[in-house]
Amino acid sequence: MRITEKCSLDVPGGRAFWWTKSLWAASEGLPVLQVAIADIREFDEDCWFGGRAPSCREVAEHARRIQEADLGHPVILHSDGQLMDGGHRIAKAWLEGREAVDAVRFTVDPEPDWVELDQP
């Protein structure tokens, strides 16, 4: 996993961001659960391409990252169930025919590393 990767979620008035490395540290020690892939709504959403048609190169890059994904690490879920880290691992598990993935879920969400406010 690239240390410069980040996760972001909409928050009132803007968007909150976490460095993936921060999420890993904050989620350390949380109990690991089995979560049905069908229950992770982001698996059926555009999480990677920002609503635009991706190039073949971009699809290939994500395919490479899916192949390299390590299913030995649980995906990380926000307290409300939103995916914070692990889209490539979920895709790999699905391609392997799995119906569920290991996940950890915050009960108290970590403070974001930064927030970008909506522009008026």
C-alpha cells in the first residue's frame, strides 16, 4: 500500500480526509468482523474515477492494485459503515468468489487529518 494514499468522506460543509497510514494506526486493535461484500455500498459506487470515464491505463492500474491486494489485512469501515480503506481488497475477494471480507469498524471515528471546506 502506498503511504501517500488517502481516504475521504463527505462531512457537513465539506470533505474530511485521512491518510491511510493514520487509519491503520487508529484501527489497530479493533475486533475483526466478517462483513458481507453486498453490505458494503461503495462496492457498487464509483470510488476511484470521480464520475468520469477512466482511461484504459487507469483501469489497468487498478487491476494491478487489485491483484496485489493483501487479503490478510481487514478493510476499514467508518462507524456508519462507509468504506474508509480497502476497495482493492474487496474487489479481489469478490473476484475470488468470496461473499464476505474481514473488516474492522470504528465505534468512535478518528479525527480527520484535514478537512476541505466547500467553496461558496
